[in-house]
Amino acid sequence: MDGVQLVGVVTGVVLVVVAGFALLLRGRRRRERRHEAARTELDRLATAAGSALVRTDERARLAEDELAFAVAELGEPVTAVAGPALRRAREHLREAFHLNQLLHDHVPDTDAERHEWSGRIVELCGAAGTALDDLDAGLAERRRAARATPQAVERVEGCIDAVRSAVDPALADVERLRTDYTDHALAPVADNPAQAARLLDFAARSAAAARRRLTSQQVTEAVAGTRAAEEAVHRAEGLLAAVQDFESEALRAEAALGALVAESRTELAQARAMPADRRQGPVDAAAGALEDALASLPPSDGPSDPIATLTRLREANTALDDAVRDRLERDERSRRAITQRGPALDDAARQVAAARSVVDDYRAPVGPDARTRLAEAARELAAARATTDAESSVDGARRAAALATEATELARRDLAQAGGGAARPWDGRRPPAVGRGGSGAFGAVLGGMVLGGILDEVGDLFD
């Protein structure tokens, strides 16, 4: 190695060492910057936590003073409204102070713990601030109500006098209505004037009590008394209005009753005109109930109960409508079933015959499942033929056809397995005959299926 080469090698080594040192120094500085950023974030979060804790604690102390002033101004019951919010705020602050103590005690904390606890302190102070907001809102609402209470007492006293002046006219209306309507009809409103008078007496006592509480600076009790008086007056107004509305409702019921009587008589005549075999049972029972309701209509020259009469007649009329509609629907279903009965029985017979042909022609390989389905199909077909009810006959025939088709499929599966392979679709070649006359068995099966499908479509055309 000559001198030039030696210088090159030394230079290369020096460059590698310098580059490695530079990379090491760069990585160290990067780690120091990350560590410094984390320390800065921890310091920022700790400062935010301390500031929030001091600010929220000071606000809670002011809220306690504000609550004490409110109690002196509005009375002790205000504590029931504002007290829970202050307790929630204090609970959040107690937890925040405990975490702050952990941050500043003699036990070293990890950076992760400092980050978690400082963030939690900020959250707790926020929750405490929300509770204090609720307290401020509650006290503000109470003060607004207290300031408005004197005017509210005067207003409710005026309403009491105005509503009381309507009690005697309502009594006169009830007595006048007795000439046209029965006691049963008037029962919902007959006692309304007396009840309204009692409510107004209670409202007057509540308003007087509210005035006395205002005089003695018991504002909360005054607010409660005023609200009770307002509610009583409102209920009294509703009772008296019901007396006025009764006659209008009764007149509307009378008008509707006349139209419903005419409609009921027409529908009753139509029901009685139905053939006897079609109206037997529910239709006759509903028609009888409607006749009784029409016969019990009160005379036009005496007191009546039009609302109850209208309700009773409408129920009987609706019951007859439902019975006639059900009868017509059953007739329509029966008519369709009569049309479908023949094709359905023919289809079922062909399906059963096709399945029986497979079982009889290939006796031994056909297993018990196919034979069971075939026997059940034959039983269903016999029952369908024997019944006189067209709907039951159609349903039975369709069940028989379905069972026969299933029997055929099971028999084909058994024959395929007996032929030396797993069950697979028949390929059109005749399997080896095991019983008598095997030729054409599968043709009969397939022919029965195709014919059955055609008959199903024909039956659908009659639907």
C-alpha cells in the first residue's frame, strides 16, 4: 500500500467516524427537544390546573356567600333549590384538591401520572363550574319570581273575582239543562259550579296567605302560595267552561244521532234481507243487538242522554257492519274454494299416483321416509275428498300434493343411492328394475309433476 492509498483509507475512516458522531449528536439533540417539549406541556398543564383550581374554589366561596344572602332575602326553602348545585360543585373540588395534593407531596410522580392528574383537575373544575352555573340560574329565577310576586298576587285576586262572577250563571245553566237532559247525561258537569266555588275559596285563601308572607319577607312561601292560587283558578275556569260546552256537545250528538238512526235502519234492513243460511250466527246476533239499541231510543218529548245513546247505537251499528263484512268475506273465500276444489283434488291425485308408481315399481331401494310421505299424502287426499267444506278440501288437497311430491323426491334419492352413487339428479336413463314393470316410472313421476304445475296455474286463474 503506497502513501496515497494510506491517506485515502485514513481519510475514509475519519469521515465515517465524523459522520457517526454527527448522527449520534443529532439523535441526542432530537431526544432532548422531545423531552423539553413534553416538560413544557406538563408545565403548561400543571399551570392550567392550578389556575382552574384557584379560580373555581374562589367562585365556590362566593357562591356560598350568595346563597346565604338569598336565604336571608328569600327564605330558608331556597336552599332546597340551590343547595344541591353547591354540593355537587364542592364534591368536584374535593376530588380536584386531592389530586393536586398528590402532585405536590413528597412521593415522586411519573410524567404520565402528572399529565393524567393535571388533566383530571381541569375536568373537575369545569364540572364544578357547570354546577355553580346551575346555582346562579336557580337563584336568579327565584329572585325574578320574588320581584314579580306582588303583581302576581294582585293579578290572581282579580282573576278570582272574575271567575267567581261566572259561578251563578253556570248553576242556572245546569238547572235549565235538566229540563232537556237526564241526570245521567248531566252527571259529568252537574257538580262543576260547586266544585269551582270551592276551588275559588281555596285560591282566595292562598292569595291572602301569599300577601302575609310578603309582609314578613317570606318570599319563597309567598311564591308557592301565589302559584297554588293560580292553579286553583285555572281549574275552576275549566270546570265552568265544561258546563258551557256541554250543551254544544249534546246538540252535536243529537244531530249525529238522527243521521245514525237512519243509517242503522237501512243497514238492518239489508242484513235481514240476506239469505237465512248466510246471516245465521254473528250477523243475526249483531242485527238483534242493533234492533234493541234502536228500540231503546228515548222519546223525543222528554229528557234524554244523547251522548250515551249515540255511543250505544254507534257500537251496535259497527258490530253489525263487522259481522256482515266477515260474512261476505267468508262467502267470497268459499266461492273461490269451490272453483279451486276440483283442480286441486285432481292434481293431488296425480301426484299421489306418480309417487306410488315409483314406490311400487322399485320396492326394495325405496326407504321409509318416502313411504311415510306417500302414506300421509294418501291420507290427506282421502280426507280432502271426504269433507264437504270447500276451503278445507282445497287445503287438504294441496297438502297431499306437497307430501306426494316430497315422497317422489325422497324415492329418487333412495334409488340414486341404491344405484351405487350419492344422491344426484336423475340423468334420464332408466335405473335397474327391482320390482314389477319399472319402465316409465320416472316418466310418470315427471309427467305428474309437470301436469301438477299446469293444474296449479289453472287453479290460480280461478282465484
